[in-house]
Amino acid sequence: MDSTELWDLIETARDEADDPTDADSVAETLVRTLADRDPEVIEAFDVALAGLVAESYLTELWAAAYLINGGASDDGFDYFRGWLIAQGRDTFEAAVADPDSLAEVPAVRGALAGGEELECEAMLGVAWDAYEAATDEELPDAGKIALPELAPMWDFDDDDAMREHLPRLASLAYDVD
């Protein structure tokens, strides 16, 4: 499955979700959409999704997740990327190219102002859930892609370093009344 097909499925789920701003609602809708497809399509989706997860495994994006969510463990960063994928292609690609661009996303601004976490573990398991719904079997373990090497990290609790790397997000996070 190429990236256009993957993003088309995600955009369709966003269009059909009860609440397209709710990543869990998008994931639930995507499970139903995929469950109606051939098992081979679901497997291909899983591999393509794993590619997005690997593509977004970036130090600066992890720092952005840390700022936005008030911390981000390994799993927390995975779930943040699930949320990010559920936001659609434009937001995802902008954030991968420039994690500080997340400062312009209304949900991020709202989360920072309200102390909410942006996570969606369910998005990472849509292929598993859809495959089981379609076949009553577990998804074959085909979607594993090695994560790239991270660029050197810095102390995400260092306000000055965060302002240097992510000035717009840091301003939103630190300059809240």
C-alpha cells in the first residue's frame, strides 16, 4: 500500500468519524472501514502505518510531545504519534518536517492551555483490530519496521533548550497565564 492509499483511508475515516477532532473516534471509524477490506489490504495498511511510525521517530518531535503532554515516555511518544497520524496527512507531514509547526494546530493550542494530553494508542492498533474483526484471527506480524537512530537528545526539562529547539511551542507552553 502506498502512502496515498493509506492517507486516503485515514481521511475517509476522519470524514466519517462522529468527531473528526477526536483521534479515538477516527481510529474506531478506521477499524470499521478496514474490517470491510480483504485481509491482505489490512496487512498492507499495517506495514504502511508502521512506516509512518518510523518516519515520525524524531528527537525534535519527541521533544514537542514532551512539551505538549507535560512529559512523554517511550509509550507516551508512541501514543502521541498515533494522535498525530489521526490528524491527517497535512498535519502529520508538517510536524515531521518541522515539529514546531504544531504550535499552529488548534488541538495543540487547546491542550497546552487546558493541560490535556494528546494521545491515541488506538490508532496504532487499528490494523490489529480490523484484521481480527474481519477474520477472527490475529494479524500476522508483518508490520514491524526498525526505528531509525534518534538524533542526540537534550534535557527536555531545560526550558532554555526547549525554547532554542521549539520556540513557538515553548512560548505556548511556558508563557501561559
